[in-house]
Amino acid sequence: MARVVVDVPLAHLDRPFDYLVPPELDEQVVPGCRVKVRFAGRRVAGYVVERVATSAHDKLAPIATVVSSEPVLRSEVLALAREVADRYAGSLVDVLRLAVPPRHARGEKAPRPEAVEIPDPQVAPPQGRTVWTALPTDDVAREVAGLAAATAREGRGVVVCLPDHRDVQRWSATFAEVLGPGGHVELTAALSAERRYRNFLAAARGDRLVVLGTRAAAYAPVHDLGLVVVVDDGDDAHAEPHAPYPHTREVLLLRSARTGAAALLVGHARSVEAQSLVESGWARDRSDDSEHRRAAWPRVEVTDGSEAGTAPVRLPQRVVRLVRDADGPVLVQVPRRGYRSALACQRCRTPARCRVCEGPLAQHRGGADPVCRWCGHSEPWQCLHCSGTVLRAPVVGHVRTAEEFARTFTDREVVTSGGDTVLDTVDDPRSLVLATPGAEPPATGGYALVVLLDTWLTLSRDDVRVVEESHRRWFNALALARPDGRAIAVGEAALLQGLVRTDPVGVAIRELADRTATHLPPSGRLATIDGPAAEIEPLVTQPWTPHTEVLGPVPVPVLSGGGPPGEASTVRLVLRAPRSEGAQLAAALRRHQIERSAAKLAPWRIRVDPPTF
């Protein structure tokens, strides 16, 4: 007999089921392999989680077929997936979809990679848990690669997670130098299905001990895990967009606690969660004193353009002079993508709205008719209030900004990086790069000048993480400057003291204190429930945990991508509880999902500790 987790996304069926193993399949059915079974009158996929001698049930259906006897679900990953599902009030099969890639027959039959000898990096294997706030002068990729090599030479596995596949490509070159060719494998969604599965199997079979990748790599089935690393853990790319919405940092910290593996969180900025780990004593702090820190970071100048008593301007003369004097490439960080992402009437300043659906209008290129960001309708525009036909842009994107800079700096090669077009590197010393946050390409030798434009706009987002996230973006951009480079931020100096002092740890300390005072994560647990108002409103009086605070319900806000709001009947309930009651709150949420599933009702959208809410 065998216990099988069936791939059925129903909360009330979130448990293993017993099946008979036909004699002809006995040798093929091994723990961790993929099978097909009959379930509720149809054939479904599943994973064998264990072989058993007896069952509490008298009549059992036989396993229909073995898809592959390859043990792709290791017991350690299964236990981790169960813990992640419980932590986020989700189901096991949803987590397994994130953890185990689809089977690729040709990739499974490909020859196994040859054994490699990892060079001695001359560093000691890491111990314990560390939060490292790196300086721009630190070669983070090379140091992490050295720690990975030291761990792998002891026969233990390593998992390193980065926010983006472009980061993985850059780091992979360094890892190949330190660990030798073939010393590690990559796991990202950007890989072909065959290569991704082959790399996954190389880790599952023990052929490779070091895995470098994005979110899904957090579950990589390496043998005898010895080190987990999360790079730039505050980046929202680490937050899984699919249920149950786990975060890479939390997955790897759970894995570290479960296996005893060393853990490292590293970045140029520091997240509030990382600071919480330091203050709780769970991790040690690795950061430099103010003297070394200020010597390593470029000196940041702040201006609002109000020179000689003039009103603040978007492109101050001080910025113009610095760009013209820069003897190398220049990076300008622009907080918004696109051309003109918000429009208003030039005459009366009334926001421009779509005539069809009342959605906000945007302009994708110069001279084009405005386009509705909700329904896509496009036509010549006329203001309904004053009949004006001239539009202005309160918010300007990086493409429109590039046009303005090209007219101002005719001796520069103006290029953009953002959206669907992200540059990998910049080699031309005459380049002036207009980039959105997270899309800044490194320049050969570093940037001579980094300009942080429209900082007021970055700080104006209605988000509890706005200060933390803004500084993370800014510090990541400043880290691309060369050692003798300069930096200037356009904004209000009083709000940018963390930049002026180049003190990412201080920013995290202050933000954590604010979160603690308001009982928000990471000092507390927070969950949101989205669903029809008629179903959500009765939950206000439901017992949750002894100290759960119920907020709302409120209408679901407009989608972050600028789409239309949800239906009027869709609301959100927010539950806030002490951290010590987090597991109890997640269990209560899961019970509600189980009851709905058993009653054949649509599940609510539940998120635990969401990045934004």
C-alpha cells in the first residue's frame, strides 16, 4: 500500500489517501514518485509520500499507473511544504506546485552530469544565522559563492535565492569562477522546461549541491542542506503571486530552522523583517560603523531646485550641472514606467477620465491619443468641465523623461531601461540611463553620477512599507556608483536623512519601531480575507484568537496595476493578532476554507502577512 497526495486543490481534501499497489508496480512505486490514481471518478496526478503495510480502510483503489519512478518529492521538501501551507493558511498541493516543476520526459532521460571537484575557497563554512547589510565596495556575489563552495566541499547543500533571473545570470558567472564550471545549477522560470527540470533533478539526485535561482529555488531538493541565502529580501519579487502567497525569506527561514542550516540575509538595504531577526537575537548583525559606511557610499546631495528663491522644479539646475560635468555614465532613477501615466486638463487641472468607463487616462507616446488604463478605449480627449483639449502630466514616466533629457543633454547617449526592455549592462561612458526602480543596469566601472528623480513621488504611495521600500530602491541604485562617484536626490531634505547619512540600518530600526507600535508585521501577524460582502461581514463577530483585532470590512481597493476596482460586493476583512497567536490564526482561517470547500463554495482569497494590504 501507499499514501498518495492527490493534486486536487480542495481544502477539505488536503491530506494523503491510501491506495493499493498492484504487484506489477511494486518496484516502481517509491516515496516521492509521481503516479496517477482514480479519485472521485477521474484520473488525477499525485505523489507517493510513503509506503505503508496497513491501512485504516478496508477497500482501497489501486494506483492506476506510475508516471515516473523518479523520487522528485524528497521527505524534507514535503515536510517544508506542509509547514509553509500551515503558515500561510493554504493547502499542501498549492505549495507543491511551487516546489516541484512539471515533469519533462526528455530532461528526465538525459545523461546525468559528471561529478565536479569544488575548489577550496579558503574560507570557513558559515555557521548560525546572519543579517548582512553590504557596502557598495563589497563583492557580495563572490563572497556568497565562497561560502557556498566551503559548504559544498563538506558535502552539504546550498540554496541561494535572488529576486530576478537577470540577477541570477550575473551571479552565475561569479559562481562559475569560484565553484568551477558546472559547480552549481540554476533554477528560474526563465529557463526552458527541459533545462529547468534537468537542473532540478541534478539537485534531487545529489549530482549538484549548489542551487542558484529565484522564488521556486527556495524548495530546491538539495541533499543535507547546510546554507540558505536570500539576497535583497525586501524586493517584492520574493513574494509569490500564487496561493498561498508565501515569501521566499520566510520559506528559507523555516527551512533553516527545520534543518539547522546556516542562514544569510544580505542586501545593500535592510528590511524591517531582517532587523526584527537581529533585535530578537535570532540572527547576528553584520554591518559597518558610520565611518566605514560613509567612506564606501557615494556622498548624497539633496536639492528641491528652489535655488535663488525660485519654486521647486522637477529638473533643477544643480542636477543639470552635475550631469554635464560627469566624466562617465550617468544613472537617473525615475519612479514611474511609461510615457505619461497620469493626465489632467491643462486649463482646469481636472483629472482626465475615460468617457466610456470613467477610468484614468494615460499616454504611451508623444502625439498619441490618450488610452484608458482600465478598458483600453482611446479617442481624442476633451475636458467635460471646461472643454479644454490640452493635457498635462502630473506624473511623468521614464520614456517621457528620456525625451526631456535628450533635448537637454545633446552630447549624451540617452537610453531607457524598464518595463519590457531592461538593459543588462552599460558600456558607453557617454550613456545617460533613465531606469525605473529594479531595472537599473550595472555600468562597466560604475556610474560617475546617480540621480534619484521625483523622490516625493516614490514616498507618496499609500503603503505601510513606503519608506522601507523607497530606501531599498534608492540604496540599490546608489550601490551602482563607482567608488569616486557622486549622487544627488531631488526632493525634500528632511525626508531623505536616511540617504544623506547613508544609514540603511537606521532606517530599518525606525520603521520597525513604528510597526511594533501599531502591531503590524513582523511584530504581529496580519491576515486579509477578500470575498463577497454577504459572506465576509458575519466574520466580524467570529471568534479568532484571544487577542485578534478585526478591521473592516472595506471595499477591495483598485488593483495595483491600474485596473478597474472589484465588484461593489467584494470586500476585505483585516485581522491583526500578536505574533504568538499567528499559528492559531492561520489554523482558524484554514478551517473556514475547509468548511467552504466541503460545502462546494468558492474559496476566499486569504493572504497572511501580505507585502501590501
